[in-house]
Amino acid sequence: MNEILNQKFGVEVEMYNISRSKAAQIVATTLTELTGVSWNYSLPGMHLDERRIYPVSDPTRHNVWKIESDSSIQARNAWERTELVSPVLTWEQMPLLQQIIRNLRAAGARSDPAHQCGVHVHVDGTGHTARSLLNLTNIMASHEQLLIGSIGIAPARMRWCQTVDQNFLLAVNARAPQSLRELEEVWYAAQTGHAYNVGHYDQTRYHMFYGKKAIMYPTFQTLIVQRQKL
């Protein structure tokens, strides 16, 4: 349990029915109210119409939340294709994340598979070994159908929430890699026939550990709806 509580993570929450400008204002206001520190947000940037939300006392803007555009979201207009991107968080900051989501929901934000919205959770990969990642793979493979059923992932979203690839599962257990490099070779060979491929929209990026040193769990399930609690 202590390992879980010490685990760092980050989230990306896709939503519609709220403009990026309004969402940035709500996130900044919520952070100011809950942290006791003044937060501000930047003007839209060239990259993804990005608004960076940062503590006024930190001019380096390292610890930032972001509101940005995601063209895959189906919304009434382009400026309501809104995505919240958190910084690296700890378990102690979960109430902060929850309140941000509640306040966005209260302001009208919605998120559901019908509008191509979902949630990505990035878990810190620090400390993982080839053995621990192999164990994680086998645990996920043995429980993922239960998770899919309990979360209620829409069939249309399974393209982005694929189950553990059976070719990889067989290959990695047969080889039982002893190093991360060996595990990397098995993964990319099973997926592409090549040793390494990290294109941003390459299909393997939703399973990739090596590019960002994090484990990514994409899920697509209604998150921000009226009366639903996070």
C-alpha cells in the first residue's frame, strides 16, 4: 500500500462544452483557493493553443498545469475542444485534482466516449525493472477483461484502449528478459517487426515505456457528467 501512496502520476482529461479560456480560469482559481498561493495563466500559445497555469511566485513555470486543444475531441466548435494536463502529482494531491474536476464539471464541462473524450493516466516508471514490468504485464493481461467490464469502456474506444498484445505476451514470457533493453527489443519486435519505433502517432505509443519513462493507462469512460462523483 505504501508503494501505491508513494507513486507519482499525471493525468490528461479530455472534455467538451467548455472553452479553453474558461477552463484555464477555473483551474487557476481553484489552485489559488486550495493552495493559498496565487496562480495565473498565460495567453494562448502557438502549440495546441496552450494555456499554462502557474504559481505567480514561480517565474520559471516548471510546476504548471495546462489547458490545451485536442483535435480528436468532438465539440460544437474548435475552442471547446479542451484538454486538462496535470503536472506530476503525488497521492496527497489527489483532493486537489478532484476539486479541479468538480469545478470544471460545475462550469459545464463534460467528457464521454460519444464525443471522443477520455482520460490518460501516466504512472512514474522510476524504479521499474524488466522483472517488475513483466509482472505488471501479466497482471494486466489476467485482469484486463474485468477492468474493461467494470469501467465500461465503449467498444468504439477499444482502438485506443487495446488489451495486452498476445504476440508480445507470448514472446516476453518465453524470453523472460533480464534487462530493460531486452524487454524493449521484444516489445517493438512484436509490434512492428523493428527494434524501435517512437513516432508520436505510432500505434505503439499507447503502450510505450521507453520514450517517456512512464507507464500509460488510456481509459475511455464517462468522467465529467452531472451528479457523477470522481
